[in-house]
Amino acid sequence: MKLYIYEHCPFCVRARMIFGLKNVPVELQVLLSDDFQSPERMIGEKMAPILQKDDGSYLPESLDIVDYVDNNYAGNPILIGDRSANIAELIKQLQQYDYKLVCPRYIKLGLAEFATQSAIDYFVTSKKEKMGSFDQCMAQTDALVAEVLTVLNKLELLIISPEACNGQLSLDDICLFPVLRNLTCVKSLVFSSKIKAYIQSMAKRSKVDLFFSKAI
């Protein structure tokens, strides 16, 4: 199987996680940010992730990919834990910081989807309407980090184990870890030991890299 992704995309991380957690082999193929032709050829629109299955057919949508792999490969499903409405709400709160706090940093991390200037230019232009200039967003870092820490303080009280936020692997882990993982690119954001242990544990188990060493 082949998984088409953007390295920065939290939805792509969701799909990557299930392969790592179940030790199912998959080939990762990073699309350029401004590559419309490839995804449109596969599924008729520009989006990622896209899974090319063993039979050659294509499956989009991150949680559909997660469900497909969990239920059809490497034994019984592993995402069987209960979900938490409180964690789901905090995930929503953290997701809003993907734009102003994290997006301006993505293009500085040396990621494959931004290997060309045209790919960078497309990404910056496509985000500008929603968030303003990247320079203005970077100037708001301190205030945004303070807001994120308020949410993380609430999250810390809910995480039961570094192996699974609710004590047993569930879709909450699939949705929570990608958001936290992308926040590791913010150098001034200091995670509590409990949340950092969760991030590092999930990264190792799911075989998804973190951005601590590249943080800006």
C-alpha cells in the first residue's frame, strides 16, 4: 500500500499512526503543496491523505483510512477504547491554533511538501485570507503560546497514560496526538512532563517523527 501525505498535515498523521501502531508496512509518498494534478487524478480533488490500496483503488479521508487498516490488517482492531467528550472538546480548542501559531513555522522546517518555492508560495497565499500575514502571526507567538498552555493544563488532568490518553487506545489518540505533535515545532512552547511523555510515547509507537529538533 502507498499513503500520499503532507508531512505537516495532522489529518495525514492520523492515517500514518494506524500503520505504525499495527506494524503494517506502507510506502509514504509526500505530495508537493501545490500539486493539484496528482490527487485530482486519484480521487478527483486536491486533498490528503490518500491511501492507494493493494488492489490499486484509492481511499481518501483520514478516519476512513484508519478504520480500513484497523479492521482489515494485522489481527483484531486495536482502537477499542472509550472516547472522552472532554478530550474531544480540548482537541477542537487546540486545532484553532494550527493556523496562526503553527502554519507560519511549517514552511521553515524543511518538509518535503515545501521543496520548491512555488509550493511555499501556494501554501502562504492559500492561508493568508484566514490568518493574515505569516510575519504578523509569528509576532503573536507569546500570546498564542499562553493560550495554548491554558488548554494543555486542562488536558493534562485528563490524560490517563502515556500509552493511551484514555487508558486504552481509541480514536481520541488518533485525533489528539497529531495536534500535539505539530505543536512540537513551537520552540517556546514548553510541555509538562506528563504531556511530553504522552507525545513521545505515541510518536515512538506510531513511528511518526516529532519536530522538537527543528522547532522555531
